[in-house]
Amino acid sequence: MGKAVYQRQDDYDADVIAGMAAHVRALLAALGEDPDRGALVDTPTRVAKALAFLTHGMHQDPQAILASAVFEEAYNETVLVKDIELFSMCEHHMLPFFGKAHVAYVPDGRIVGLSKIPRVVDAFARRLQVQERLTVQIRDAIDAALRPQGVAVIIQAQHLCMQMRGVEKQHSMTTTSAYTGVFRDDLKAREAFIKLAIG
């Protein structure tokens, strides 16, 4: 019995990848590299596939993700999903930023399957982004889908555009927040969320 051979299967548009790879090859040459050097021969295609994966959220519908698992439920206390890992790409330098999202809502007769909240975070994060917009998009998607009493989102992230270039501050953390309903209007509710989410 022969050894099983691993074959990776990628689901990419071959024409799109080829077009992107040609640009990456030209970029390598512009940087003074030799695109035909052994270790770089397949780099243009690898970079193209990586960028396609890192921005695949552009082709996802966060509202459809949420709508696929909405349930009628009389629960009316805070639902919090915290420490959701996120990875995104800064649209200004196309460098990564990464961190955690903390998302809460207070239902008003409708809840959503818990796994859909991280999926929505990914759908918005996996595209060229800025952290401020990402925070608001997550909030607004949940608010529109559930019409809850309130939504709260906090994102804490590190940005490689600040750590690797520019000001080169290695331990900086950027925190953004966005609120609707009870979390915006009731200071006690907001403070309780912040304490639960980030201490």
C-alpha cells in the first residue's frame, strides 16, 4: 500500500491569480530582486493567493450570515462574545493589523447563533480596512439583523504599519468602540459591558 500524497486544493479564480501574480513579479523586479531566483519563482503566485484569501470577506454577505441563524427567544439580558481573534489588512499600507473583538447585544425577542458573530467579524475583517470602520460595520450589521435593544463592539488591535514602519512603536495598541441603544444611552450598561469585555 503506497503512501498517501497530500494535495492542497485551492479555490481561486485562475485568471485573477495569474493577473495578480504578474503584478507581484513586476513589483519584485522594481524592488531590485530577481523574480527568476529559485526561492522567488513561485512567490508571485503565493502572494496573489495570500492576498485573495486575506481579502475574501469582500465577497461575503454579513447580513446573509446573520440571517441564516436568527431565532425567536424571550431572553433580554446581555449576550457577549469576547476575545474573537481578528486579522485584517490596513488599506493605507496593505500591512496587517490584528487583535481581538468583543461583541455584545441585548436581545429584543431575537437572538443569533453564537458562531455567526465571529463569522461576521471575519467577513468584515477579511478585506482592506481601517479599524474604525470595521468596528462600526460589525455593530451596524448586528443592529440591522436583530433589531436588539443595543449593540456594543470593542476592538483592540496592533498595527504593523505603526510597528514596522512610520513611528515604529512596538507595543502600541489601538482600541475602538461603537455602541447603539442601551449601550450608548445607559452609562451603567456600557460600563458593565466594558468590565465584562476587557476588565
